[in-house]
Amino acid sequence: MNRALPAVRLRVPTHEDAIVWHRIFDDPDVMEFQGGRAAELSVYEELTARQRRHDAQLGFCLWTVLDDAGRVIGFTGAQPWERAWGPAGEVEIGWRLGREHWGKGYVTAAARQTLERMRAVGIPGVVAMVDARNSRSIAVTQRLGMRLAETFTTPASQRAGHCYRLDLRHADAA
């Protein structure tokens, strides 16, 4: 079934977005694959500040996602992989939305915009690191045309994960 995707807009996160992210991510369902609960507000304040720096320095970041009414519903975007394990030196695409916005195509629409922006700044490819149990995110990677490249065990949680890849140099990529 191919349904029309909803209209979304991406913007560089503001300081105020940290407060909204903290509120909408304070949901065990949303945070199931990120430790089970939202981080402290200060973590989101640092995260939004870091994303503003990434956008200024790199031309991409985790952007705030706005629905067609202009409401903040989460984030989608990309950032350099900065952990000591995993795809060192690569760019990871990621997303997180408030629970009430799941299943409506927002992530796919926003992720496709992210891929267009990544191509525009010359990024040759992206990865998505996904918990192996996260069927919703796995489905998004598939809709984007990403392919499973490897499996891994997350060092902190010891959970199985998948690394999906997408080469952005080919016209047929999402």
C-alpha cells in the first residue's frame, strides 16, 4: 500500500525545542529502545545546542520535525557517529517521534527530506543503527531503501542491533 506521506518541515532545533523534546519523549514506549525513559532536561538542552553546532559546521544535524500545523513532533536527521564502537567516521541517520505521531508516515517523510539534504551537502552514504527488536524503525529503513549491512551487540545494553546502510551516490536511493 502506497499512501501519501504527510507534510513535514525540518528546522534546526531551538533551545525551546529541548523542553518539548523532553516532554514528548517522556514516554516509556518512545524510549523503549533508548534506555526506557527520557533523559534529564539538561541532556536535551546539550543535545539541541550540539545539533545547532553540527548544522553550522557540517550543514546537517538532528532537525526538529514540525507537522503541518507547525507543532514539534520529534526529531529526524543525521549526525556523525561519535561512539568508540560501531561505524566510526560515518554519518548516522536517526529519528524519534512522540507516540501520538507513530504510524502516520511522519518519520518516512522527514527521513526522505534528510536524505535529500545529505546528498546536497555531499555526504556519500549514511548508516542507521537500530535495535534488532525495533520493527517500526526497521520498516522505516526498508522504506528508505537501506540494506542490512551487519549485526552487532550494543556494548552498554548487550542487545542485538542492526546496522543499515544507504549509498547516496546512486539516483535510485530513496
